[in-house]
Amino acid sequence: MTSVRHRLLVATPELTDPNFFRSVVLVVEHNADGAFGLVLNRPTRAHFDGPLGGWVELAAHPVVVFIGGPVQPEAVIAVGGLGPEDVARDAEGITPIADGLVAVDLGADPALVRAGGVTRVRVFAGYAGWGPGQLDGEIEAGGWFVVDAEADDPFDPDPAHLWARVLGRQPGRVRIFAHCPPDPSVN
């Protein structure tokens, strides 16, 4: 097993599962016990209100909740991005995940999270999860392109085009898939 932690899984055109069709997944954790990630390009129409209302000022555009994946859709997970020069400061409500990316406790005071260096937040309902060896098998079977993530990917303001944009910045043959029609059989 080669860990793909902190990288992106980009669905290949052959992956037709509606939960992952043309999805871009940030892998938060991947080890012998399985994998956990967040789908970055599935916005909902659910706006920040009620308990999320205090987070509007930090919310990345579009200011809606995203579907993080099909597992535990009632679970709410938030990630925060740091400014280009910031390193996560020791602050209540944030836990470093990767360079420039932190987990955000939505029960914390947004002002304290901002003081920790967080400049933007994205909220997800649910997550993508794989059991031991499952993701490795899907990658080996050709279901996913594994590519490097960029700091802005989790906060992309145009999630509808993230799949094509991520593929388009890749070298070699992977780049050509950025222009693949939704149904390759009609090409």
C-alpha cells in the first residue's frame, strides 16, 4: 500500500457511481485501516444559517454546505485554509491536517479560529470512506487518477469545473481527460 494521504483522487471517466461521478476527493487520511476523504465538488443549496450562521464571514464561496461523501451524511465536517504566509497558530478550534489546511471545530468561536490563521472555511455533510485495502483496489482497477492537491482546491469558487480544471493542469496523457464528455460512448 502506498498512501495517497493529502493527495486528490480524481474520478476517471469509467467511474460511474453517482456518488463519485466526476468527483474530486481530497484524501485526509489513508493507512492500513482504510481511507477517509472529502468530495470537493458537490455543493448543495443549503446555505449557512442557524448554527452555521456565525461562520458566514469565513465561508469560502459559494457559501453553501458541500456533500463530502455518502458516509454519515448527518455528520458535519469543516476544513479551514490558512493565508499564504500563515502557519496554523495554537488556537482553540483548529487541528492541522496538511500544509495550509486545518480541521475546524464548528463549536469553537469563529473569532478564535480566525486568530489561529484561518482565512476561509468550507463545510461538508458526510464524507467518503474506504475499508482496509478498498481504496488501493479501486486505484489499481483504474477508478481514480491520483494527483497532487493545491492549497486552493478545497476552496475552489467554481466547483462545477474543478474536475476538468484539476485534470487540465496534469502532465502527459491524464490532461486529455479534462475534455472528455460526460458519456464517453457518445464521443
